[in-house]
Amino acid sequence: MNSDNFSTLPLKQEMLANLKELGYTAMTPIQAQSLPYILNKRDVRAKAKTGSGKTAAFGIGVLHNLNVKRFRVQTLVLCPTRELADQVAKELRRLARATHNVKILTLCGGMPFGPQLGSLDHGAHIIVGTPGRVLKHLGKGSLNFDDLTMLVLDEADRMLDMGFAEEIDAIIEQTPSSRQTLLFSATYPEQIEKMGSSVLRDPVDVSIESVHTQSTIRQIAYEHNDKDAALVRLLSHYRPESSIIFCNMKITCQEVADMLQAQGFSAEAIHGDLEQIERNEVLVKFGNGSCAILVATDVAARGLDIKALEAVVNYDLPRDPEVYVHRIGRTGRAGNEGLALSVYEDTQNDIVALEDIESYQKQGIERGDITELSSEKISGIQGAMTTLCIDGGRKQKVRPGDILGALTGEAGIKASSVGKIDIFDKYAYVAIKREDVDEAHKQLSSGRIKGRSFRVWKMDA
């Protein structure tokens, strides 16, 4: 029997059937190495990057060991950002389809506190949240961990990078010492070693190395001392339909995005200084094809659920080679070829950084000559879609089917012109092909959705 088959694990038949339905045909390396220990209730310290299948690894373990009949908080999953928490909760709900009456609740900052209190009053089995908001609920007495049996620290290195060390310590102090603890981290800085020593009991160490084959991702570095000019020329030459540009600092992110917008590129910045609604809108536009370029820091980009990505560009080289490998791992997924471009200056810092990256990944990086690239002046790269925002969401019981029906029914827009639909509590977003967006906007503004009129507006590209 294949050792990567989920059927080799002591899982219930309902879970195995659900995994098959979800398309989980074989375990990823992190799942194969960690799940036997997790199911056996051992503490695990795992080194694995985003996209390795780690959420399913701990998710399957969480649900396997859950006592559904005991309606108490039995599992806490701590995440660095609301986006990652939402993504984890969504995956847990998919995995829990075979287990009846499992209640999973997200507790994140940037969301109203009152509704969370109401949800906690009704109880939950699993809490997925960010450290600040979880600690606030503990302080208010609206949450307690007396019955907690499992603690998961997801993307632990990023939580420390974001300054959550004290909050995490304060939360752990209020959990039973008998709990099972799982720590997942993409990198192992000294702080992670210290945290692991203090919160884990006789842990099993699992490590999945982050490497990419030359055939999957083409890596090219270009030397240029005017990074803005180099970036515009790279984008103009390669013209990726979707790309992430990585910067090391928040302020650089915004400056680069502003520069690209001024050059006619469809670009948006995402960083820690944005309000939650602004972050949501940026991610919606990038995810639905309305925005072609996302400019991000590593902290902001970690945990984002971004699939088909044509290129990654390092505007700033990271000083940690492992961070470089995580960045470029966002392209070339699912067997597709990816493109990783880097701009570096003729300085000792950048040259040493490149050499360290090559040494770490045990393969060279092609050096390109930027003067050989097309210098044709272009008006920029635009997304194929434009986003319409509708002033109504879950609270108004608006569903994706209602919006699609209003567009393809009375409005007469072709279904092929309608892209991704995202529903939030108070707003809904729908992507429309650029050539049809004016007609769609007109029809939705003058028509009705679920028998009601809603305000509709076009979002900036």
C-alpha cells in the first residue's frame, strides 16, 4: 500500500471519504511526516512553507481528536493575520464536512467586537484567531481555555516578526499544560527555537526543505542602479498577467505602487498600514483579475490565498535566503512554469545577498542584461476585469447566485463576462470583463437584486 495514501492513517471512514471528495488523493510530504504523530497526540514542531499542505495536516489532526459532543473550546489556532485566519477557518470547515455539528469561530482584529461576543455566547469547538483579538476576549472573560486540548501556532515566525511574542505568551499562560501543541513555521530563527523550547513537550521535529527546481521556476537577476526604471522595463518586457512585487519595507511598497500607477500600470500596495476594508478591497481586485500587480511586504503577503501567479519580482532582495525561496515559490505552482525576476544594485550587500541565495538553494541564478530587453514604451499593464462594488452583503442575505442572476437575466450580460464574486458582511464585489463593465454597472444600478435596489459603483483599476 502507498505510504502517502491517507488510508494508511487511523482515520474514520467518513473523513477518508470526505478527503477523497475534496480531491486529496495523496499526502504531501508535510502531511505524511507529521500526521502520524499529530494523530498520536504528540507535540510537533514543523518547518514548512505556505502551500505545503500544512493546514490540512493540522486540520485533520484537530478534527480527528475532537470530541464533538463536548460543546467547549477544545482547539485554538493562532494566525498572524486575519486573511490567514479566514483561509484556515475555511479549510477546516471543508475538512469538517464529514463531522456533524462542528462549530468553528474566527476571532480577528479589524472586525466588530460585539458580534464576536454574541457568537461566543453560543459556544464553539474550534477558535481560529489573531493573538491580539483572542487575548482581548480572554481579558473580557468572554473566552476561556479550561477545556483546551490542542493549541496550533500557525506561521509562528511571522507572528513573532509582527511583534506578537508577548500576546502569545499571555495566551499560552491561560491554556492547560496538558494540551497538545503544534508549531508550524516557515523559518527557524532563534526566537522560534526559544518559543519551541518553552511551549512544546518532547516535540517531534519535522522539516520540509524549501527548494525549487530550475525547470519549474526560471530565476533571472538584473543589475541596475535605478530600480524604478528597471522595474518598469522588466514589466514592459515580460508583461505578466499577474505578479507580486516584493519590497522589504512598508513605505517602499506604497512608493513603488504609486510610481507604477503613475506609469499606467494596474498596481496596488498591501502592507500593515492599510485599514482592514482597504486590505479586503486590494485582495479582492487582485484575486479577481481587476488588478494585475500586487506590491507587498513579506509580512503582508504571507498566508494570502493567491493561486495562478505568472511572476514574482524582487524589487528588494531579502537578506534571508529562505525568504527569497518562499517568495518565488508563489509562482510555478501546480506544475506550471514560473518566472522569478530580481533587481539588484552593484553594492556589496546585494552581491553577497545573491551569492547567499544561490548557496542556500544549491543552484545558480541567471544574470540578465537589462539593455537587451525591449525598451518599447508601453502604457502599462491592466487587469482583464473591472470590479463593481455593491452596497449589500451577507447581512442583506445577498448571495453570489443573486448577483449572477441579476446580471445574466434582466441585464443580459453574458455569463462568460462575469468573473469572481466575493461576498462580505456589508458589501459584495463582482468582477466584469472591461468591455462589458459599463453596461453591467448601468443595469445593476437601475435594476434590482433580490427585489431590492442597491448602490453600485466601479472601483478604481
